[in-house]
Amino acid sequence: MNQITNNYHEENQYGFLRFNFFEDAYYFLLEKIRSQKVQQLPGNCIELFGIAYCIKTNTVPFALINKLNIPFEWVEKELMERLSGVPQNPGNAWHMWEQYLRPKLISGKFHFTWSERMYFQLEKIVSILKENLYSRRAIISLWDPRVDLGNAIEVPSTIMAQFYFHNNSLNAIFYSRSSNSLLFLPADIYLYAGIQNWIAHQIGLDAGNLSHVIGILYADVQELNVLDKVQS
């Protein structure tokens, strides 16, 4: 069983559980999920509502990505497409993980992609921060209420990100309406960190803390055995 190597504590100023590394946060969250009573929720899931944690060290969780058999080539290509500044749908990254993504393709396209919703925002965020490092408006929005509050089959899980200057570094907060703890959370953190690092580089800063707020963190009941293996 993996042991959490640092004691977490709740910072009164932020209200986030703080960890040195993402792996520590991940194993803590898995323990929280495993301690929940299995309920007959839609999709037969175990859910946690309202999770907020902060990673002090912006590092890529390579070990977890490998342990979960997430193709690293996919997350790397996906990051490049998100940062390309060009709207791509479906792009090429999905080919590296077709068994999970193919059912979501309709007429050769996804209902949405990050690059479609984010491409025109990246340079604006960089410009805002170059003009005023202390701006509170450096926000990327992925949620489109005109579409996502309707009958869309797929909507973004990550809905926004905010970037802010503090302690001489660029810090970031990402907000997810929901997150699958087993398949996607480590990959999401890799992608979040990549976006944060890219923006920080554009304005000549180091990346600082990466915070993540999750509305609903869940695991399918049939995934519990896999969670045991991840923690072993």
C-alpha cells in the first residue's frame, strides 16, 4: 500500500488540502473514495462531492500515468493540440486512445474539443498577464452555456481555469465539474500543468502552485479492483 509521504493540512486562507506532489494527493483521494459506501447512483458509481486540493510542486505524474496504462503519447499529443492555437476537431491525439474515445465521435467529430474552445483565449491570457501581472481576469472558459445547458451528448468535464501571480510565480486553479478518478485524473493533471507551464514561459515566470477544484470525483464500482492494484 502506498503511504502518503507528507501530512496534508487545510490552509485557512485558501481552504485547499495541500500536498507536495500530485501522487500524494491522488492516493489520499483514492482512500477517500474507497471509504465511501457504495450507492446505487446513476452509472453505479461511488462519488465524492466538493474536493479542493493544491499541489506545491508542479511535476508530471509519469509513474501514475504508466501504472494506469494511459498512453503517454496520447497525453503529450493532446497537450500539443490544446496549445496549438488552432481549432482542431477531431485532431490526431485521439487515435492513440481509440478504445475510450471512439464512441464519442459523430460524423467524424467530437461534440467539442479543448482546442476549439480554448485556441482564441490563450494569447489573450498571455497579453492580459503581460500588461498586468496582478490581473484577476486571466481566466480560460471551456463551458459554453448556450450549448452545454441544452441537450448536448458530451460537455466539458473541466470548465474553467484561472491564472494568477503570487510569490513571484504563475499559479493556477482548474475547476472540474466531474472527474473519473481512475482513468483521467492523472492525465488531466499532466495537461493542466502543461498549460500552466506554457503560459508561465510566455510571460517569463516559473510555474507555482497548481490547485484543482472538483465538483464530483467518482469511480465506477467495477473499477474498485483496479484501484486496489494502483495502490499496491
